[in-house]
Amino acid sequence: MLRDTHTLLTRILAIHAAIRDGVVRSCEQGTTEQLAAIVAEQAGDTIYAIDRISEDILLQHFETLGKEWSFLLIAEGLGMDGRRVFPAGTDPAHAELCIIIDPIDGTRGLMYQKRPAWILTGVAPNRGAETNLSDIELAVQTEIPLVKQHLSDTLWAVAGQGVQAERYNRLTSERMPLHPHPSQATTIAQGYGAITRFFPGNRALLAAIDDAVVEQVLGPLQQGTAQSFEDQYIATGGQLYELIMGHDRWIADLRPLALKHPGLCCHPYDLCTELIAREAGVLVTNERGALLSTPLDVTTGIAWMGYANTAIYQQIAPALQTAMAQNKLIEEIS
């Protein structure tokens, strides 16, 4: 149980706003080449110049947060293990909270001004090395808009209390309530959904599984028709948002299962706001259909699936399990 959840939420919302505003200013003032410059390779991912901007703001504000709560912070950019305790000198075992954050989820799309990125934060009571995604009791995600975009959404959830959200107008500073609703469609036909394949490496396999799932569910493709659609949004938080807002009906990220060689996969910090999706009614599972319970770190690869509602789950999950087993990504289910 988190202490003084309302105040903690208020502090995190303010940190998100500061990161959002600082990153947008940098995007307005910098060139694509400057923002996309590679500055480091850490903890299994590439760190770009734009990432450093968000990390600097983050650390300034978390120093202040450490005056009210002791916590272990888990994030990229904090060295190879991605960990730091606040206040400085605190024994990690005695820290009250475990906070995992991705300061910019969707860096690549944002630095090229193609898609908005997201700030993701999950907060759990600190249970030491056993602390995992299922322990997160407070989650916040905030949109970092494109320079040409004046609206930015923020969503948050406290475990067991549903979802709240607002839409911020950065031109007028007005905030309006937002009411997320996952799709209630009972079929994937004529809707968005896909298997994630952002980067080179086994895309042919992942696309073949995608096609097999859709064909099993909707039947053979008819000439001159499009049965369903896909949107490869290179941001896990963005994918969750699309499910929460009713834009997508299903998503499956199988990269850790499919990659023959080490590659860029989804990590716990990418999924630290999946609580928001679940509180909205989205079904989020691992490859076996169970709740995500990966330990909080910056290196573990995670396979995950999201379904807008039970009907979509019942339609897609069996077909997906069959296709994964046939392609030896998982063992046959007896």
C-alpha cells in the first residue's frame, strides 16, 4: 500500500509536465541531426541526445521528491544497472518505494517528428529484488507532442480505482477531462491490430504469424479487400494508449520469443504503465495468458499481448497461441 497516494500522484504529474515541456522546447530549438545524435549504448538500448534532455530534468525533480519519500529509481541513463536511490545514501533494501520510469518512450518517432512519444512512470511498494510489474499500484503516462501538435494527453491509474485522464492544450494551458474507452468491437474485422515488428530481424516470421492469425480468425483474404489494418507505433506506451482509447483492438509483441540473435525488445520500463490499460478494461497478458510479473529492471525482454475486450481476447488468443506453437516460439499447450 502506497503512502499518501494523492500527493505522490500530484508530484509525478508535475514531473511529467516538466519533462514534456522541456523536451518540446528542445525539439522546437534543435535540429533532427542534433536530437538524433547517438551519445551512448546502455543497458541494451541506444541513448540519443534527446534522451539526455529528459534525463537531466528527471533527476532534478526526483532529488526533490526524495525529500518526501525514499525510493529506488529504475530507468535508462542511470548507468549499466539503471538504478539509483533517493535520497542519496539510502540503503536500497530500506527504500519505501520502487519507481520505474521511461522518460521518453518513442524516442525515434519523436526525434524525427513522426509520432508523439510518452513519459511512463510506475510506482510500487519496494519488495526488493522480488518487486515486479504486478506490484505497481500507481501509474502515469504523459504524451510528448510533436512541435506542430498543441494537444497532449495524460492518463493515470491507482490500482483498483479505474482510470483518469486529461487533455492539455499547450497554447492556452487549459486542461479538459478525457474519458478513455477501449473498443467494444467483437471482431478484429475492419479494425486495427498487429504483431509488433519495428526493427530488422525476424520480421518475415512475425509477419507470417500475423497473417496466419488473421486468416484463422477471419478466413482467407478475398481479392481486392482489406480485412484489418495495422499501425507499427514504435512506443509501447503509445501502443497501450491506442488500446485504451479504442483505436486498436489487439497488439502482440513477440520479439523476445522470436529473435534468433540479441535485438531490441520491450523492457519492464516500457510496460510500467500497463496498470492503466488494465484499469481501463484492456486485457494485458504474457505469452501464456498470465498477468505480467517481470522483475523491475532495464534489461529483461518481455513478450506481451493486449486485447481491447474479452470478445477480442477469445477471438485472437487461441489463434495466436496456435501460431506461436507452430513456429516453436512456445511449447504446445496440452
